[in-house]
Amino acid sequence: MASDFGVSPESVRRWVRQAEIDDGVKDGLTTAEQSEVVRLRRDKRRLEMEVEILRRATAYFAKDVAPK
């Protein structure tokens, strides 16, 4: 069956498993939850980079303001 569509049997098994999770038949992360996790991880990385940039900028400008 899967080979008729040029898809591996394992791909079909994964799709069926994910469909069962999305339908509430099996436990696990739904497709929407997986997408949200990916988005949140991406946002977290971006925010960590922004914090690091601000930390470095603060240190750079603080040395010019510090009394000598």
C-alpha cells in the first residue's frame, strides 16, 4: 500500500500514530503541541541571545561611566 504512493511503510506508521495522538486515541504531544514547543524553543533561543547582547552592551557602557 505505502509503496503504491512512493512512501515508506515506517512513514505511514508514524502518520497513523500521530493521527491517533491528535484524535485523542493515544497519549502524546499533538501536532499543535509539537509546533508550539518548536516555536517556544526558537523564541527562547532568540531571547537568550538578546539578553546576552544587552548584558555585553551594559558592561561596555558601564566601563565608560564608572568613576576612575
